[in-house]
Amino acid sequence: MDDAYINVHRARGLYALGQHQQAAEDFRTAIVDLPAGYHRDKGVYLAQESLAHVGAREPEDAAQVGLHALQVAESTASARIMTELAGLDTQLERWPKIPAVAEFRQAFDALVPRQAQDP
């Protein structure tokens, strides 16, 4: 677990420094290192990886990873993941014609009203 957290902190630092592609790779490594029971953490890191892909101007990768994070958000009802994905949704507006982006944005829009209704 320590390796995963170290990689996440490194990835966040790289993201802040504008080294988005390396940040995405480090988030991916952290996700692989997570123990099986850390489902919610995995969703947060997937969402952050997707934002790093946007920063690296990789909208298709961002959308695909974002869809995985969205599945975790739905299964865990995690507001934290949804907050990260709201930022992704906004940033992906620049690439409406990419099929993966359209798929993510449609799935995100469909989930938001359902999550708002859940007690």
C-alpha cells in the first residue's frame, strides 16, 4: 500500500508541475499497486489519472479512464470521485466529436441526476 500512496503523491506533484503524461503514468502505477479492497481509492486515482490525460492532450484516454472511474463512483456513491469527474466533464467539452468523449459525457450526465436523488 505504501508504494501506491508514494506514487499517488508523486503523480499529484507532477500534475501540479505540468508534467501531465508522467503524472498519468504514475497514477496508473499507483492503481496497479493498490490492494484489491481499496475500491473507492481506485476510483479517485482513476479520476485523477483521467485529468492528467486531459492535461497531456489525450482526450480519448481521459474519457476511457474517466468511464472506469465513473463506474466506481456509481458503485460507491462517492461524492469525491464525482467532484473529480465533474472537472473532467468540463475539460472534455473541447473535444465533442471524439466518440469516447461523447460516451463519457453522456454517461456522466446520466449518473449525476441519479446520484443527487440517492439518500
